[in-house]
Amino acid sequence: MTTGGWFPPEGDVHVRIWLADMVFDYTATTAAVRNLIHDWRKRHWCTIELIRHTIEDCGLLPRLPCEQLFLGP
């Protein structure tokens, strides 16, 4: 997974997580998503998508559950 040049340095992003056949859309801080992706690279336990076209509408989505856990070291 790459974030390319469009991944904002700060703020919120739209992250989509696939667990089996279930899809979950969330808003999370870029720092939390970077840490989530770092954790995911160690063991692929789901599929993660970063949705670019909805970055402006992230306020309409629920926050990533336990987002604070991904903000720590």
C-alpha cells in the first residue's frame, strides 16, 4: 500500500477497512492512519483503502473506533 503524493500531512482522511465481506468507512487523523498502516504491514489482518475523493466530506463519517490507540507510540 502506498499513500502517494496526495496523502495530506495532517488533518482527517477517509479510510475504508474490509474485514471478510464487511466494509467499514471511517474518518481518522492522518497520524492514526499512518500508524494503522504501519501495524497492518506487520500482519495483513484486513484490507485498507484510503478514499481520496471524499476527504472534504470526512465529517459525515464516524470516527475510527479506538483511534486514540493508533496515535500512541
